Amino acid sequence: SEPGRGSIFHVYLPRVQDRPKTQSDSAVMPTFSGSERILLVEDNASVRVFVAQGLRSHGYTVTDLPDPHEALQLPTGEAIPDLLLTDMIMPGMNGRELARSLRARWPRMRVVYMSGYTEDVALREGRVEPGAGFIAKPFDFADLLRRIRKTLARTDG
């Protein structure tokens, strides 16, 4: 280094004999497929379409609705959903209120909430009941699949 002239840096990196891994070499995503029925309630159309298509491509049967009030109009007897996947903040009714109403009809139905909130904020503010599944938006789809499988595998009510 010389004042007014600058500095010279030498960076030494180790040689690597192996070829670099490509995306296809390391992107072996475990499958989190299923055959369960999922009720998806999301007021954002682009999110709803993306999630519904992705879940269907992994074997799930999906009923996707843009409004919690439409979900409340579903017939009680047939095609009971195994899981409710719902946004937390929607016009007219939040996800927790929707889940409470639907679980009165279908007590064995599991719930996963999606939200722009972080999980600790959602729990602290009482927006999510303890033990419910939760995923923060934006999310990696593999993480959503993992969360759904974990929630469906729970043995408690």
C-alpha cells in the first residue's frame, strides 16, 4: 500500500478437483404428496390459484374459495375437508374465526394458517391458537407441503 496510489490485494482460493454441483444434482426435493381433501380460503386470487394448482399437482383434492363466507356455505355432510388452509386476514372475517366456525361442524379438520405476519407475532397477538399449523408469506412451496404433512400427521385433536 502506498498513500495516494492505492493497495494491492492477493486472494488465494483452494483448487477444487470435483466439478461444481448443478441445480439438478442437489435439488432432489422430497415428495410431500397426499390424497387428503384441502379447503383453501384465500382472498388474493394469484396466491389462491398458485397454491391450489401446486397442491393438486401433489395429489391433494382442493376446494379453493376466495371468501370465508363461501366456505361457511359448504354442505355439512359430504366431502369433509381434512385440512383448512386459510389466510389469516381477509375482508369480513379472519382466518381464526373461519376455522372456529368450520371446526364446530368438522371437529377433526386440521388447520394451517398463512399470513404475512411471522409466527411469533401471530401467536403473541392471539391470531393463531397454539398447536395450529402456520406458514409465513412469502413461503417456499416445499415448506408449505412440509407444514401440511406435519399438520395432517398430528394425532391430537
